Amino acid sequence: MPHVPWTASHHWDLGVKRLFTLIFGLSIFGIGEALIVQGNLGNSPWVVFADGLSRHTPLNIGWSTFVTSAVVLALWIPLKEKPGFGTLANIAVIAYFLQVGVDFIPKTHNIYIGLVMTFGGIAIVGLGSAFYITSGLGRGPRDGLMTSIHRLTGVRVGRVRMMVEVAALTVGFLLGGHVGIGTALFALLIGNSLALWFAVFHHFFNSSKQ
């Protein structure tokens, strides 16, 4: 992970620039997820779960995302994982901007426009992730759950992530959440999107020091 000017020294090391960067990153993360939803080709795995939950409760997709994140965070308690400010902000900000995006971005039924929206959403989610991860104010609820399971079991993080996300995707699908080619594209490309933005940050800030 690149070290950038806004990286915190600990999870509660708050400052104006750092908070702005964190909130900006989480906000565009939510908007990126909304683009994928409104691209109408299939949601990302956790949003499939939130979508499915929203179909069986009075909650909209934003509130379903909020509740899901809060429940995942509660699982940190027996795992003895400690949240940071960024962990709590992650829950509220992403859910809010996901719902704002869904409310204001028109849904498409054109596959080509849907592909553009899906690829754009994946790029934006990767950028948002890069901003909030490099802020150093704490992992998101889902990431913390995965690293905690890894720490307790010794199972590789990548394998834990796959198992947890497949479980969320499966339950979401059974609840009626939207699964499609967009879901597969997200699973295949989100890691590359994040890695690309990390490389951009590393190059930019290393170059600026020379």
C-alpha cells in the first residue's frame, strides 16, 4: 500500500485533510456501486445481498447495505477486532451515497450503456477504495471480518474473502438480488482496479518527492 500525505499514524488520528480524503473516497465508492446497480447487468457480491434483503424488508438498498455492514461489524466483537473511525464512516457514508446514486442515476436497459456504467463503476469503486484505505483510519467491516478469520484460522486471506463473498452472493441471489455479468466483471476486475490506483498514487507521490 502506498504511503501518502494523508495517511494516519493510527486509526483515530483525525485531521481536516485526512477526514476530507476519507469521506471523499467512501462517497465515490458508494456512487461507483450505484453506477453498477443502475447499469443493470448484475450487482457486486455484497450489493447482491443488500438488494436481496431489500426485496423482503421495508428497507431500500442503501439501508440494507447499512444494516448488513453494521451486522458484519458486530461480528468483530467475538473476534476481538477493533474498529477505527474509518470503519464507522465506511458503514454510514457508503450506504448513504449508494442510495443517493440509485435515486438520481437513471437505470439503463441498454447492454452497451450498462457495460460502460459497470466498468466505470468498478474503476470508481477502486479509486474510492484507494483513498479510504490509504487514509489509514481502519478497515471496512467486511475486510476486518476477513482478516480476523484469517488470523484465527490461518486460512489465506484470498481464500477467506472468496468464501465469505460467495456466501453473501449465494444468499443474496436466493433472496432475489440481481446477479449477472456485472457481478462477474466486478469479482474479476475490482482487485486490478484497486492495484492500478495504488500504483498511480505510488508513482505520483514518489515523483513529487524527487
